[in-house]
Amino acid sequence: MSANKTVLENGVRILSRRIPYARSVSLGVWVECGARDESPAQNGLSHFIEHMIFKGTAKRSAFDIAKEFDVIGGQTNAFTAMETTCYHARVMDTHLDTMVDIFSDIFLSSVFDPVEMERERAVIFQERSMMEDSPEDYIHVLSENAFWGDHALGRPIIGSPENIMTFTDADLRHFFQGLYQPERIVIAACGNLEHDRLTELTAPAFSGIRSGKKMPQRIKAKGRSGVFLHPKDSGQVHICLQTSGISATDPRRYAASLMNTILGGNMSSRLFQEIREKRGLAYSLYSFFSSYTDTGVSGVCLGTAAAKATEAVDVFFGEISRLKHEDVKVSELRDAVEYTRGNLMLATESVDNQMVRLAQNEIHLGTHLSVQEIVKEIEAVTVEDIRALANEIYRSDPMTLTLLGPLSDAAPFENLLHSF
């Protein structure tokens, strides 16, 4: 299925893919602006704006917005990432006009009402508390700060408590008007819709957005090394290793995906089998890659008993070392390819997943890649590619080890890190 694209005179991009057998439409308004584009004093503004977009316009109250989506059976939400912010919804194909009308209004006419802002400020603090109460989530916030330090990539997307408390409606409005530039806006939709109709509905509103000041230039981040211990009275120690990664446009991203699957990406992966199945050291563990426009990070996360923490770390260092010094088996690589192919094909059955992939391809690559093209690239990865990438990525410098839980002595983990 091909993708359609229209670029308005001001630079706003409208993309769609028709899926005739679907009965719904998933639409996302994406902005190439996120937490990475904030100064320390602005940290949390992108996330605060994401909340406030749904809290009232010149002609709709917050209740009106919620009610209008509910009465058409729509599902709507938003998220803020390091480099993007997305406002998205899915409705029956017969309600496309209504969805676009609501989105056009909230995106272009939000009032950032101070009264609503005070209510939402309390909600954001609750969201932050929920995150800090979940060690599986909080370990990522801590480990990103450990690895990236004072760089914007190391600051929490939700913002610091001080910033959340003091942001004003003028702060939100100034950031929104300054950084939500038309050339950074992508409207992506997938489902049972016609591209010309989507353009007809969205163009009148979004073509009126004018460019503001130039976007701040993103500074490439450098990772750092060390052990970062955060004592906490809890039943487990949550551990996250982070080291170098690759950018979202790096041609080796296909090899990275397969290597991640082999290391800790599914239940038959090396880490899952060795740490959970054979040794019973952890219930939850996984490896991951996070990629940005110009850099990336790779890592391993798990939760284990305090008495078993050093053993668990030693095991995953051992498995990473195997990737560097031994070729993976051809059968392992073949299984990883099949696993990835299956996940890609299953994702095509979701209009939401297709919408996300359509937008991300445009943002990162400026073009559309079909599933068939991706599968072809994946099938071309060799065992030599995996080993070469492992040796480049899994180096002791930069590399951080972050621990959250009932521990007081970092020395054993510093020894493991230094001996890797």
C-alpha cells in the first residue's frame, strides 16, 4: 500500500495511506519538537503543552472536547518524546470530518487558560509521583540522566518539580508559538479515507500557520561512564546498563534491531534464557535501543533481589561479551529475522501502528519505506554485521550502570564495569 503526500505552501506535510478493509481512521498531528528542544528553564514545557492542548479553545471547553470525542466513540491521546510531540485519535471512518475539526481547533486555537492550567499542574504532579513510584519506569529517567548528564537528553520529559510549579500560561504560549513551526508539523492518517478529502479538511486551518523564530539548533550529546547508585527501600534492585547506540537514520539500524532481539528482545533471547529461565534471577528483563536524529543509546534493564544484583550484572556483561567475541549462530540470526518479520506484518493490521510508522518515516527519512523494503534490508544482515556492531557499541567508555533499590555499596558494580 503506497503513501500519499501533500506539502502546503507553509511547509506543513499531510500524509495518508488508505486501508480499504479498515472501518476506522487513525490520525496524528506530529510536531518535530520535544523535550530535547528545551533549555533547562523550559524543561517540561513540551509535556505541559501536550496536556493543555485538550483543555479548552475559544469555542470549546475542556468538557466539550472530551464529550465530542466520546459521542463519536473516538479514542484520543497524546505523548511527548525527546524530539517529537504527537496528538492522535482514532475514530470510525464516518467521523473523519468531526475528528479533523476538533483537532484543528485544539491545535490552532487553544487558549491555555490559567484556571485550567492550575488544575492540570496538579495532575502533572500526580503523573510524576506515579512515575517515581514505579521503579520499572523511574529507572529509565535515572539512567538517562546518568548517561547523558546535563544534556537535554538527560533531563526528564515531564520536567523538574520547580519548573512544573512555576510555569505560567505566558510561558506555554511563548514556547508553543515559537517552536511549533509549520515546517515541523506532520499530519499523518491511515485507514479508510481518501487523501484528497483529508487534505481538503486540514489544509484551510493548517495553511494559516506562519513561521516564527528559527528553531534552536540541537547539540549532539556525548555519553559518560560510571556507576550511579540510588538507594531506595524496596523489594528489588532495578538495574539499567546504558552505552552507545546509533541514530534513527543509521543504515545499521536493521542489524541493531536483530542484535537486540538476539540479546534480550524476546523470550528466547540469550538474556531471558540465561538470567530468568536458567538462573531464576529476574522476572522482568529486556534489552533495548533508543535512537534520535543524530545519536542513540543501547541498554539492558532488569529487576532482581539485592543479594543477586552483582550476579545478574555479571551475567549480562558476559552475554554482551559473547556478542563481541563470537559470531552469533546462523540459526539465531534466522530466527531473529523471522521474529522481526512477524512483528512487522502484525503491525500492519493496526491503523494506529501504520499511522505512527508513516509519520516517523517522514520525520526521520523524508520518505516512505514499505514493509517489503524493510524486510529486504533485514534479510541482508549477516553474522559479521552483528559482531562488528556489537564491538562498536558495547564499549566500556561511555557506559553507565544505574541502580535503584536497597543497596548502599557501589564498589562491586564499579569493579564489574571497570573489568568489562
